[in-house]
Amino acid sequence: MKFKSACCGEEILKGEEGGICFNYCSKCNYPCVIQFPSGFRASEELNSVNEAIKSCDKCNEAIKTRELGRPFIGYGSPNAKVMFIGERPGFQDNKTGVVFTGNRSGRKFCEMLLKAKIDFASVYTTNIVKCQTAGNRKPDEEETLNCCSYLWKEIEIISPKLIVCLGTVPFNFFFDDKGSYKYRNKIFEEEVLPGKKFKFLLVYHPAYICRTGSKHEEEYLKIFKTIKKYI
């Protein structure tokens, strides 16, 4: 059976139906996510959240951007022990319906998972905001508030051992009264849902690693190898 790369559509003859795996794309020469036709969302609860997201009409501007793509829930295992949280979908994400696919940030994220020997399908990856913003700008406060109930529901359903904040935006969503620089690359525990504590880890967003080149990449990979211990 032939499967297509989520980043550029190249047909690749590797993988197992019913999930996703990694392979190197010969067209863009990056490790990229291979999306399989049968999908991976096996949880009825997550499917229900996804249907609510697709029919959401809270943000007028977000509705307009759906001409470019569609809003979507996170991707990965409903039994994941690690949840990665980003800020918002990018243009390529909006086309594929899979978070962190196609653009430089997504490729770097996938590359780190691959090098740390973390299966993309064994973790759960999502964004605070579920729609691409016009001009790919930072979501405003109203958009974040409109979307956050979906993220809380994902966290409640997945109940991960570790929540990894990809950049300061998701970190500040949870801890707006704390200086993020004090917590970067450190695992700590906080109660963010009534009666439920979660371990958190703040790391750089993959876009920052792309901008700074190899300066922080070695340290970034070490952190991803630490994350693997929670899987």
C-alpha cells in the first residue's frame, strides 16, 4: 500500500496502516511525518472534541481562515504519557490536519523525536488555538479564551504524566504569573485542574532552534531524550 508524506505529498512505501511513522522524504530531505489513511484517533472522547472544534463558530476571523484549511484537534495516542503543546496551527498544518507537519518548525520537532527515538504516534501533540490565525499572527486573548476549553478537555482525556510546553506562549497560558526563564528545561509539578497535578517541562519552541542553528540543538536533543524516559 502506498502512503503519502504529510509535508509534500510524496508517495512512500513504508509504514503500517492505522498510525504514523517517520521516514526521510527524498524531495525535501527532512524527516517528516507520514500520515496514514485510516487515522489514529481511536478515542471516542477525542473524536467528540474534534467534532466540536470543527463546528466551532466563536471567532469570526478564524471562520474566514478555514478557506485555507480546517480547525483540528491534536494528534497521537489517546493513551499517551507525554503531551506536547504548541501555540497554533501553521499554514501547512492546516492543510494536512496534523500538528507540526511540513514547515521548518515541524520538521525540526519531528527530527528531535526521531533522534531521541520517540514515536510520534506514542505521544500526543496539540496546540492551544485550533485554527490558523489570519497572517499566521499570534492569537489574541479572546481567541485563546474561546479555544482553551478544548485544550482542557484534551488534557482531561489524555491525563499525561508530563506536559511539554513548546515555547513560552503555552507556558504562560498555564502560569502567567511566573517568569518562564526560571523554569526552562526543568521539570516541575503543579495542580492546574481541580485535584489533579501534572508534571510540566518548558522547552524552546522548535522555531527558535531553527533560527539559532546548532547553538542550542545539542542541548535540545538531550532534553528530548529525557522526555523519552516518561513514555
